[in-house]
Amino acid sequence: MRTALTAIIGIMLLSMTSCDKGDIEIRKMTRGDGIWSIESIKYDTFDVSGTNVVSTYTWSNVGELTFFSSPTTNALYDHHLVVAAIFDTSGAELNNPGDVYYDGDRMHFGEDPDANHNFPDFLEGTWTVLEDKRREKVLTFHEVTLAGVLSVKRTMTLKQ
């Protein structure tokens, strides 16, 4: 009996350690239908010193991100498929496939090299996760000048 209990505990520990943080976090994003609404992206533009906000703009009803847990070689490195459905000014939906890496602390969006579409430039890059709730994520991205001065800070709110 004791040997069986030890074996069960050992198997449980092994299965817990075989899933890394990236696998766990992408499962959270693909939960349900995997669709997350981009509720808004707020743009704070800074002056040349990078310390004072000179303008703020919020883009609402941006579109949706659909996350897929993909069984590809890239998935071994925690890179999975994401499709950005972005609404243009007429309300039409433009679908752009891409690549996402997510580990709970940062989310990197990149272009899928096999896709014929360009992934939206305003999403590409590594975003820092500010809030990580079950049905809401708040991410931020900092654009800097060649001199290393903050020029634009984007804050994106995702909701499921």
C-alpha cells in the first residue's frame, strides 16, 4: 500500500514538473473558445525627455485575439498560434495570423512567417503583463527612441 502511494505521488510530481509555466499560461488563454476581446489600447505619447505625457488617445473596440494551443515544433518552445481579428474604420474585420509566446509575465506577439498577411504592427513586440485575472488581462508596451528615451506607452486591455 505504501509503495503504491509513493508511486502515485511520484507520478503526480513528475507530471506537475513536466508542464512549464508557458504551457500553463497558454492553456489559460485558450480556455473556452480562446477568444479575447481587445477592449482598448491606450496610447500615452511622451515629450523628448520621456518623462511628461504630451497626449493620450484611447482606441476602443479594437478587435479580437484568438489563441490556439498548437501541436507544432514551435509549441515545444511555448510559441503558439494567435489570430488577430482587427476592425477597420468601416467595421470590417481583417484577420491576421501570428505567433504568441506567453509565460504569465510577458506576452510576445510576432508575425507568423508562413502567413500571407502581416500581423498588426501595433501588436508586435513583447508586452509586460500588469494584471492577470481569469477573464481580464492588462498589458503594456514601451516604445523607446534610438537614444533609449520613452516615446510611447501602450496599455492594452483584453477581456474574455
